[in-house]
Amino acid sequence: MKKIITFGEIMLRLNPEGYLRFVQSDKFEATYGGGEANVAVSLANYGMNAAFVSKVPAHEIGQCAVNELRRYGVDTSEILRGGDRLGIYFAEKGASQRPSKVIYDRAGSSISQAKKDEFNWDKIFEGADWFHFTGITPALGGELPEICLEACKAARKHGVTVSCDLNYRKKLWSRAEAGETMAKLMPYVDLCIANEEDAKDVFGREHRHKFRQAQP
């Protein structure tokens, strides 16, 4: 495999130590991550040539996110600089019957303010043979649905395989919005990754399990 391109948002993750709850913690651990960025890091750890495309603010916190990717060997040469802020999410680890909890603070992030003419997809896809994104990226709004569509069309033109993880997030958009947008992108997707819940939420597709009664 030549190069794998991933496209999305990388965020600052803040979490309490151990299993403390938000209200119990007086300090937070800082790391960086995001759906597509995590995929790029995992692929790089497997020795693959992985690149991450995004937009981060041109200040030290944005550079920290880029540095985090670089230390795992991810190609960050196509990450744009600009905008006012890096998206943040707070993560509280679950324990026993208590589920994990995530609180987002990502409105107005650099990638959500990105413009179509900022990405040269023909250049980005030079020497690439796989492109991956998730449904989270177009859900961030602005011009990102159109940017994702342009990326998919360019990937098709360059003979690049396209994969998409639906990854529906109700905090970001409605089922109707997700269905309308993702339906425009799916004709260019070679591999769609989804669980049954995402398929139902985005496309209204419901799989009914049939169980055959055991014979005595």
C-alpha cells in the first residue's frame, strides 16, 4: 500500500485522573485525538504510510496536536494552519455500572471554519491509494459536507479506494441531516463501516435477526 490519507478533526482531550468524575477532579490530563487521527496513528504503528489532513490553529496548542501525530510517524505535511481554536472534549471514564461521559467544546474550531478552496485534493492524493473519513467530519457543518464530497470525487478520479465510518453523532446533527448528506457521499465510497444502530439512524436501514428454533 502506497499511502493512506485520513481527513477530519483532531481535538484536545481533557480527562480526570483514573476513574474520578468531572466534579471530583482538580486536574485534567491532556492528550490529543479524533476518529480519523486515531486511525492514522494506528496505521502508522502497523508500519503503514499514513497521512492526516486537517486544519488547526496557528498557535502552540495547534502545534502540540501536530507534534502528537508526528511522534507516531504520521505524515502531517497537508495539515493547514489557521482559525481561532482547537476543538476540545472532556472525557470521564466509566466505572462498573456508571457509563463513560463526554462533553464537547468544539464549536467554531479551525476545521469547522475550513473553506473548499483551501484543500488541493489532486496534490493530496498524489501517490495515495486509500482515503478514509468518518461521518463526524461533514457533521461539523460549514463547508465540510462539500469539502468531503470534493475529496471523494478527487479520490475516485485518482483511483483511490474510499472508506467511511458512518459514526453517527446525534449531538452534531439530526438523523435527517445525516441521511441527506451521507447519501450524497455514499456513491463514492467503496467500503462503508457501520453498526446496526448507525445504519438505522442515518439510512433508516434495520436488520431483523431470524433465529431458527432448535429441533429436538
